[in-house]
Amino acid sequence: MKRFMRVALQDKQSLFSLFTGLVVTLIGATAMYQGHSGASLMMVGASILSLAGLSLAASLHKTQQTLKSTAKLAKQLKVKEA
């Protein structure tokens, strides 16, 4: 969870997308609560949230792959030094 939060804070565009998706979804929910047609706004907000989540998951996966390859390279260097 800490790694996810760190990646989310580093990726400002995805963080903004999450915020925007949340606001649009809340506006749609409020419109539906007041009796207006807000289902389309809720769908747009949910789509933005899901795309931002996928973007953050891809960033997190890329970070994990980089960490694994760096650790593997460090092991190889230690073996060669010994």
C-alpha cells in the first residue's frame, strides 16, 4: 500500500484523474439523488476512475519490474566482485 501511495503521488496526472473521476461521479450521484438524470455522469466518472486506476497499476508494475531487475543486477555484481 505504501508503494502504491508513493507511485500515486509521483504520477501527478493519474492523481488528478482520480480526483476528477471522483468529483464527476459525486456530481452524478448528487444529480440522481435530486431526481435528475445523472447516470451518464456516473458512467463517465467511473470510466475515468477505472482508467486512472489502470494507469497507476501499470506504473506500479513497471516500478516493481525496475526494482527486481536492479536487485538482480546488484546480486550479479556482488558475485563478480567476490
